[in-house]
Amino acid sequence: MASKTETTEVVLRDGSKALVPQRFAENYPGLAPDPEMLELLEENLGTDADIGVRNFPRVKVPSGDTSSWIMKQGGKEVAMKAITGIVVAWSARRSMWINGEPDGSSPDCSSTDAKTPVSGGLFAVDGERGNQNPQGKCGTCPMAQFGSAADGNGGQACKEQRLLYVLPHSALFPVIVHVPRTSIESVVSFMISLLQQSKPYYTVEIVVSLEKAKSKAGQEYNRVVLEEIRQLEDNEVAAVKVYAGQIKDLVRQFNASFDRDSVTENGEGGGYSMGEPESEPASA
């Protein structure tokens, strides 16, 4: 006879309670911090700590000669083959430097939704070159067209990304996984597969890993791969939904206050993953 799964009652971040499997509560303490964890938070950050998107750790796709994620733990860089967790939010970004590559300065033009340039950007409606993008949309901007990249390899001058906010095991806050354009199709395909099963993305536990791929020019690079481990139980989903709602609010707050001129590619605005080759569009 199969043993009964041990459960525990947890107090969620909105004050409600949920009865979840003990193992789930242990794996995801960020969903419902216990008194000891809350005390530790207060000890380290104080009672008035303003935690937001800027404080979340970030990981980027490594260059083709590395096959592991590099994450900072305890001030040290640790190589991880995969990240196990739950996607609690996602967003789209674009960033462009007129000279072709990030140089430590803020991007010349950027977008927090990959649809509309941030005000003041070079190709925004009110930008210096806004007349070259009369519709004021990223999709019609000349810098978002294939072949616009300065290197002549057929890529886009304005780099597109997806940011996945993944809550890993044992973490209080999500890790932001920067997904470059060369992996966006892989991520979208995964999301579509969930859609076809009527599963919201935050209702499954996943593994985020890397696989080797080659551009049409023969350059090897890493592609982001998402794989479902299991469907969460209803009470687990209820717990995740509360946490995910709060993270989504933080993302919206950040986007609303985004200042293009105050960030660089290493901060909130760029997030451009170096070492990723531009490949031609599938229809080419």
C-alpha cells in the first residue's frame, strides 16, 4: 500500500492558509516563510526592506563553450547544469546600442514589453530618430528588422529577450533567467504546449537547462530548454498563485518606473546576453 503524503498547513503571503505536501513546503519556503525565515529576513534586511526586481539574482545564457548556468551563491559563482523550479512571472524586453554592442552605457533605445520603445529612446516617438519609426512600435522599427545589425550577419540591431522569473528550490526570491532571441522560439513552444493542455505556466514544476545548437553560419551556441517535471496539485497551485501575483505586481511597478538613462546592459535596462550568435529567421 502506498504511503500517504505528509501535509502541512502554511500561511501564505496574503495571510490565507493552505494545506500543502510537506516536501513542497520544504522545497519552496519563499511561498510561505515560516517564523524562523521571517526572523532571518528581518535580521538581514530590516523591517522596512524595499525588495523589488532590482534585487533578484540574474542568470544569463553562457557562451557556446560552456554548458552550465553560472549563479552566485554566498558571494561565489557556482556552475549548475539545470535550474529546477516554478515560473512565477515573465516579461519581454528589447535593447539597442547604436554602435552595435553594449559598452557600459545605457541603451540608446529600449522597451519593457518588446512592443513600444521607452520614451526618450532613439527610435521612440519622441526620440531623436523617431521620424524613422513613424508608427512608434518596436515591430516596425528599422532596428528590429533582420539585417539591421552592424556586424552584417543578418541579425537584428535591437536585441529581443524574454525574462523568466523562476522560483528555484530553497529560494525566497525568484531568479531572473535572461532568454536571448535565439532561445525565444523554444520558450514560446513550451508555453504553447502548456496552453494546449489548459495549463497556466505557474501550475507546473519545470527544469530549465541548456542544449547545444548551431546557427546557419555554423557557430555553436546554447539554447534554453524548458521541461515539465510535474503538474502541481490544486493546493500547491493556490499557494504559487498568491506568490506569483505579488511578483507580477513588482514587475509591473518596475516597468512603470523604468528609466532608460539610469541603467546599463549590466543593470535593469539591457540584460543583453553576450556570446549568443544571431541566426537568420526561420523563413529565410
